[in-house]
Amino acid sequence: MNYITYKENALTCEDIPLKELAEEYGTPLYVYSKNQITENYRSLRGALGETNHLVCYALKANANHSILKLLAAEGAGADVVSVGELHLALKAGFTQDKIVFAGVGKREDEIEYALKQNIFSFNVESVAELHTISRAALRMGKKTRIALRINPDIDAQSHPYITTGLQSTKFGIEASKAFEVFQYAASLSSLELVGIHTHIGSQITKVEPFVATANYVVGLIEKLRSAGINLTHIDFGGGFGVPYAGVVSHEALPQGEEADMSVPSPAEFLAAVLPILQSADCSIWIEPGRSIIANAGVLITRVISVKENSTKKFVIIDSGMNDLLRPSLYQAYHQIVPLSIDTYEQEKVDIVGPICESSDFFAHDRMLAKTNAGDYLAVLTTGAYGFVLSSNYNGRPRPAEILVNRDRVRIIRPRQTLEDLV
Ligand SMILES: Cc1ncc(COP(=O)(O)O)c(C=O)c1O
């Protein structure tokens, strides 16, 4: 079910018309649907069914304290990539035995902090990191669980900047060395080798790369078993893609922006890989971020002015790449719609922010309902990799964040003030 939809002519989040929130709390404003988040999380769990599993939410997607608390209370685990994220996870109530520490460059002090917290395991990225973790564990008189992150050299067929399973990327231990590194890791007395970790990329919209990865993982586990190395955990990473086009519909919106039905649901992704992974008889952990939080969030912005030259019309809004970096960073597409439908007239425009960079755009040559200064727009599917990537660039305070639960509204992060910039 979608919790951000048009009711008559008003875009709403659960029971609240978003225009009311824009008028009360100002713009730019991130708004999240609580029930969408819990439904997304529960449907992933449902898809894993009776399999011995854990869903470790990837904090990097959205680390708002209230959202983390919500997921921790649901029983989720946490995938963290820094001491900062580990701190956030613990503060929000994720239990240590459900936290995995991934990340391509873990500092020694971060490893020590995580060891002190007795987290479930480290996803190890290299032989050098094996040594660092092993040394720290010995120093501290601890034995810690580890999984090795293997780079299977499989193309996730996503944007190059979020493709992480190719040999040309910095991530993991290369597949051709995997067997010998597993043997070496198994020989280190301060480490308990429990698993294999893969994460081949983000916003993956086809099942084939996941299926290829699952087959690779199961093959390697079998080979290791015949050599006497018995893994008990598969951490299959995150990466399930979500639709960004045609997310909401209304007869006044530009036609031609059809819902992207080709993106499988997380349940469909899991249905394709689970039978393969289950054959390894391991506990299956996943680390989804985007598929839990992306469609639960919307960025509300207000039109400052509309400006035309002889070739283009620009809708200049009060939110930019400092609030939402994805279009500038990955040329990412987000559906952009009015908060209230007041006209059926449409025009082709560039939707651009106030930042002094030409890369500060949300859409180029996009059909949009005819818009005037003062109108409100919603940038959809911005719950993941939205606020977390925001900055104070150009002296702009970060937006507020709001959580909606049916007809209840809560500020879960106040808007920064000018004093916060100092
Ligand atoms: C190691 C790891 N796990 C999980 C994720 C979450 O991915 P997604 O948000 O696509 O589910 C990422 C993000 O790229 C990651 O790097």
C-alpha cells in the first residue's frame, strides 16, 4: 500500500494533507510516513518467512533517531559503516547482537569501539583489515565474530556510483582470492569466522545479478565446507531497487509518466534468491536501506520564482542539492508533483534549486503542472539517501523532518537555524 497519495486534489501523507504541513512548518521539509516504514520492514520479514534470518537496516539510508527507534522496536538489526552510525544504532535501541559493522575503511579506534560494544560481527573488507581486527581483539582479550566481504565481480547494472560488486570497485576481497583468504581467516585464533558477506550495489532493478551472486555464494560455501570451514551466516547485503517514476497518479499529472512496473518488489527479489541461499543451510541476513525507507519520504519545497529565457523555463525552488543530492550526484530521477492540483495546464520546465552550481537541479525538461511563485511541490521517494546526504552548502540550514502516523504529526528533527551555521 502507498501511504503518500492524492486524496481528491490534495497530496497527503497518511491522513494529513501535505500542504497543511508545508504551511505550518515551512519549507524545505522532509515528511515521512510511519506506517509505510513499518509495512515495508514487515513485508521484507514476511518474504523471508520461516528462514532463520535477520533484517539489518542499513543506517546510511536514513539515520533519523526516531526512525531508527521505530525499526529497533520492530526487532530489526542494524548495518553500520562507522563509529558514528554504531553510536546512533545503540542510542536508538538496536541490540549489540544484531549489529554488523561493514565499511571499506574502518579505523582502528572504530574497530576498538565496536569490539567494546560486543557487536555481532565485522564484515571484513581485506587481509589488512583482518590483521587490524585480529590485533585489536588480541590486545583487548576478546574473540570476535567476522564475515568476509567478497567481491564476486558481478555487474549490478545500476548507476556506476552505486555499483559495488565489480572487481574494478574498491569493495571486498576479490573472488579469485576468496578461498585462500577464508582459509587464512579461519586460522586466526582471535577471530571466529562465521560468514560470508556480499553487497553488489544499490538501486538494483533486476533479479539476475542477485541470482548470480546467490549462486556464487552457495558454491563458495560448499567449497569451504569440503575444506573443513563451516560457515553459519550469509549476509546478502542490501540493494533492492524501488520505483521512482509514476509513484503517484492523478488525471491532471502529465501522462506518459507511467509507474515503473518493471522493478520487482523486495518479496520478488527474495523469492528469486531464497531457494538458492537456503540450500547452504545458513542463517540469512540482509541489509536493506532504500527498500525500507525510500517511498516513505517526501521532500516538500516551495517555488520562489519562475524565470524564462528564449530557450527554457526555469522553476526556481527553495530546496536544492544541499537538501537532496541524488539528482546532482547520480542524475537520479524523482517524480515531482504539486501538493494541490489547481490546474490541468502543463508546461515543460527545468526544476532547479537556489545553489550556485549548474548541477543544482531536480529535473530537466520535465512536464509539470503550470506553476507560479508560492506554489508547493513534492519531490517523491526521497526517504532514502535524502536528508542523510544534506549539507549546509551555500549557508543553507538543513530542513526539518516530520513523522506522520495517521492523523498525528511529530517533528523528529527541528529545522536548523542561522545560529546552527556558525
Ligand atoms: C554494505 C552495504 N549494505 C547495505 C547497503 C544498503 O543498500 P540499499 O539502500 O540499496 O538497500 C549499502 C548501500 O549501498 C551498503 O554499502
